[in-house]
Amino acid sequence: MLQTLDIEKRFGGVYAVDRLSISIPRGLITAIIGPNGSGKSTLINLLSGTLPLDGGMVVVGPKRLRIIKPFDSPNIGLTRTFQDVRLFEQISVLDNLYVVMTERSSLLSLFQRARKEHRERAERILNVVGLWEKRNDLAEELSYGQRKLLEVGRLMAMNTQIYLFDEPFAGLALHMIEVVKGVMRELQEYGRTIIFVSHNMGIVRELSDYLIVMDSGRLLAHGRPDQVLNDPAVIEAYLGN
Amino acid sequence: MQIRQQAISRALSQLPQALLLSLRNHLEIWATVVVVLAAASFMLSRGTGFSITLMTVFAIWAMLAVSLNLVLGYTGLLSVGHVGFYGIGAYTVAALTANPRQELLEGEIIQIFAWPFFAALPVAVALCGVVAFVVGVAFSRFRDDVYVLVSFGFAIIAYNVFVNWQWVTRGPFGIHQIPKPAIFGYTINDDLEFLVLTLAFLAIVVGISWLIVTSSFGRVLKAVREDEDAIEVFGYRSSRYKLAIWVISAMMAGLAGAMLATYTSFVDPNSFILLESILLVAIVILGGLASIWGSLLGALAFVLLEEGVRFVPFLPPEHVGQVRQIILGTLLVLLMLFRPQGVAGRFKL
């Protein structure tokens, strides 16, 4: 279970996330939706430690956290993609995966090299996202869709409990969307918790088991997608009166 | 017969285009061939003694260039403070090993240790490591333009220490009579033997650097260079990696400084001015960012340029230094325009 208790984030005097308390069920695919500027990506940034909390607390399993440092997020069982793809551009596709698979200690990593098991795992992941043929290319040489898929592959290479996807389907071709959906379902089969932000209502309806709607940094609605998407408050937030 | 002639003339007409294409696609190989051939012919024409000097100077610059490439090319931190560690290494060895008969400065006798070189060398390297660690704890919080500025500050502070801590450095007078390395009672006075020793140290620096950049650690350095915030989300404390490579690199620069001191048997602050750091950055960029081979190539090309310009006919000696800098600057501008990763580089600034 992932919970937030009255978490806050302010930019100047504007609340991007305003005393938000949500509970995200374990082992399900949860979608977060809301109009532009509703605080969805800020929430992902707060959960992953990319932005510091201005108030409140995040609860992950037994851990109650008021401060999350980015480098601690894998230790508390979280990993993420970014809204704007952020790859390690001038290194190879294969190295983009190896770098998240190998030793975290600066001292021990000096004596470690990518081994056979790393390569086998990277090969499996790159085959899933369809990039094995591109393994020796630099990440910057990939197309936009391929870059998004590599970011998803990099997430697969992380062994955590909670996976945060920030707009994973935006700008993807249909066959690539199917790949990402397949990855999410596969992670769910392994008991992982998936949280994704999206504007694509078709995918949200199809993929999510649980839905959270945000508006102006606050929780507007939550629950089963079919119920939430028929909620008049949600319809108003999206379509107006 | 006519068909054959036509084929030959067509091939000849396409030759310049093919050569240009090959040059663009295989610049690293072409540059290596040109620089190595130029070095070989230059050394053959100038004789053995000159060749040994040239190679010794090359080995010292190459140690510096490889060490800076770890920070600049692999980690993406543009440091112009490397000359500080070069100087600390040199001055430590100078202060610990020099044994002048009577050195007076403002009426005070400076401390004389007269240590053997191989006792002073580890102290010099370790001291560079300690200073780099202390400075690096603060530096590793910075990146990009701010990193350039703080490393610039370090170079200025280091230079001022060399000038003003006269009780250690003898200030502008410098330290004379730095002995040659001696081991088990045998002094390495012969230039060729000294070259072998310097090349052995260069081999150690290159070997350690290769081990670093091909390890998981090296891969993380490149990721830090590409996106420091993103790599942190995957569980890495980027500041620790930046600090570690900064310290390792500084120790290598200290080793180069130590070799310079014992080679020239004299050090003064003029060897460690900011311009030396700028030249070093230029060598690393010209040779190739994130490429150990590139740093070796860059250092060799630089030493050739340094020495070669002296023998250009009709060039007045007082203009030699300026011509060197013009050539180096022009090369740097051309590379930034047409090949920003340098000749053998793997990373574009």
C-alpha cells in the first residue's frame, strides 16, 4: 500500500499539490487523471523524491517518510519514468539498461563489469520493447517512440515494488502503446503496483483497476474507473458545465 | 583500352571525394597515423636526445590529459583547476626532496627534508588526494557553469599559495636542486632511464583509467554526465561518484607534477598558471572527450606543436609562443564547429 497524508507542494504562492491524501492499492494498476496543471506530474515527482515535500507524509509499507531523497526512492521500492523522456543520451541503448542493473556502491562498482546475467536480462527486456537490434546505438539516435520504449525498458530493469509511469503513452504509435500496456500487465502479474498518469481515457478505461482524479492539486474522486468516470464532478472538471 | 582509360579517369576524379569521406568517417585513424608519423619523422630528424626529451614531456602531459579526461570527458565536469593538483604534486616532491647547500630567503633558512624521491612521491600523490577530497566535498554539489567557476577559483587559490607560502615554496624564486629519482642507491640520471620510468607511470595511469571507465563505476560516470538528476532516481548518489573521480584524477595529476619536478629539477609558480589548465582542457577536447586514446593523441600532438613550432624557418623566436597559441586556438574552434567530440572522442560537449 502506498499512501500520502496531507502532502503539499507550493511553487511560490501557488499550491501544485494541496493537502493531498490518497491510498493506492497494492498489486493493481492505478491511473491518475486530471486536467492540465492539476498536479499529477508534481505528485509523481514528490513520490519519487525528484521534488521535496513542503508538508505531509508519504507512507510506503511500514515506512513513513517526510523527506524523500531521489537516490532513496529505489530503497523504498519506487522507480519512475519522466514526462519528458530523460535517457542517458550519449551512451548506448544497452548501457542505458546496464546502468540501472549494476552495483550502487561507488566503491564496489569500481570492481564490477556487466556480466552474462546482466546481458541476458537486458536482451530479454530489449526484445520485449523491440530495441534489441538497436542495442549498440546511442540513445540520442533513437526516434521519439523508441526513446519512450527504452525508458520503459529501463524501468523494467529496476527491481522495485512500485512503478510510476508519467504520461507513458503520449506521442506513441499504436503498436508501441500495445507494448507499454503489455509491460504494465506483465509487471502486475509479478505482483507489482503500477501507477500511471495519462490523458488517454480509452487506455485509462481499458487498463486501470483503480482511478484517482486530481483537480487543482486536490483529490477530486477515486475508486473503480467505471464509477469515477460517471461522477458528475469529474465530468464537470473535464468538460465544464 | 579506351574503356579502361575512362574507368581510370573516373576513379581519379572521384578520389578527392572518396578521401574526404574516408577522412570524415575515420578521422580517429587518420589523425593517429598523421600524428604518429609526424612525431616519428620529427624525432628521427632531431636525434635521440631530443626524442627522449620530447617523449618525456609527452608522457607527463599525457598523464595530465588522461586524468582530466576522467573528470571532463567521462563525468562532464569542466574543471580548469587541474593545474592546482599538478602544482601540489610538483611542490610536494620539490619541498621534500630538494637539498640545496644554502638556501636563504629573507634571512630565514627554509626547512630541508632531503627525502628520497620514492618516499616523497606517495606523499605528493596522497596530499593531492586529501586536498581534492576537502575541495571536492564542496565542488561535488555543483555542475555546469558553476563548476567551471569554482574550479577556476581553485586554480587561482592554488597559484597564490605557490607564490605566497614562501616558507614552503620559496615563492617566485622557486625550489632548485630537486634530485633525480633514486632506488636502492641507484640514481636515475640517464634521460632514457627517466623516460622509461615516466612511461611506466603513464602506463599505470592509463591502466587504472581504463579499469575505471570500463567498470560499472565508469558507466555511472557517463550517466552522471548525461543527466545527473535522472541517475539519482535510480539509486545513485551522484555527488559521491563526482567526488571519487575528482580525487582519483587529482592524484594522477599530482603524480604528473611530481615527475615534472624531478625531471626539470626546478619548480616555480609560472609552471602552474591558469593558462596551463586552459591548454590542458584544449588538449583533452582536441584529442577526444571520453577517450583515453584521444588524450594520448592530444598530448602527443600538443608536444609536437610545442616543440615543432620552434623549428619553423623564418619564425622569430619571440613569436613562437604566440604562434603555438594561435594554432591551438584555431584547431579548437574548427573542431568545435565540425567535430565537437574532438578527434577520437565519444562525447560531444
